[in-house]
Amino acid sequence: MLRLSIFLSRLVRNPPPRRVALVMLTALVLAVGLVVVERTIGWPEALRADKVPMRRLGS
């Protein structure tokens, strides 16, 4: 949380150009959208990332 507050205080003191701000806002909206979709309707089985057991060499 401390890192986020430091980052936000730097943004307030020295705002980025409009294009960079739009890219950051777009990334934030996409991330929040993915979380909302996952929480409301769930995640499709085809896109689920399951852990694969690691094979040992020589066993």
C-alpha cells in the first residue's frame, strides 16, 4: 500500500502526458473489468490455468 501511495503522490506532483494517462486508465479499466467478469459469471474452463506437475529428470 505504501508503494501505491508513493506512486500516486508522484503522479499528482508530476502528471504524465495525456496519451500516457489514457494508456494507464485503459489498463486499469481492463483489469477491473476482468475481475468483475471473473467474480460475476466465473472464468471459462478453457482459459483456466492449472498447475502442471513438474517432471524430474532421471526418475
